[in-house]
Amino acid sequence: MVAIMLILVTVSAVATGILPAGNVAAASSSMAAPFGSITGSVWYDANGNGVWDSPAEPALAGHSVYATRLDDGVGVMTLTVLTADDGTFQFPILPYGEYRISDS
């Protein structure tokens, strides 16, 4: 059985969502502040239910996660981080705006 890798994203502690592997989703902050952050977790979703059933589904350490800042839907800047040992990642101090989060 092929399992799906999922990314759980929190945007400036305002919105959350699940992103299936290989897909992207736009995330924006509703804060008036000029900066925000995007944090999340990446794991191997063995049963495909979209819920992190830890410890049965391991976190993915050292996995690349990309945040592309969008300008009218067009990517203008891409940042990359690696997940920590526990599968978490963070893009701190991002300029306010819309970002596409992806794993490829």
C-alpha cells in the first residue's frame, strides 16, 4: 500500500489546514502586522486518513518544505527549510502576504 505524506500548516496562528503531498495550497495571514510565520509538521500518513496517528505514523525528519510568496498568483520568491527530527518546520518572520506551501 502506498501511503501519503501530509503537511499540517499553521499560518501566523490564524488558519490551519492539511496539504496532501505534491499539492500546494495558498495560505495568507489576516493579521495587520507586516510580518507573520508559517509553521507545521510533516509525517508519513500510512492509513491515508489525514490525521497524524503518532507513533504509528512517523514524522519525516530532514524533509524539504518550500514557501513561495505569490504576487497575483505568480511565485516571486521561494524559501526552503528542512523539517526537524520531530517533523516540524517553521518559516519565521515572513513579510505579510500569500504563500504557496509545497514539498516539491
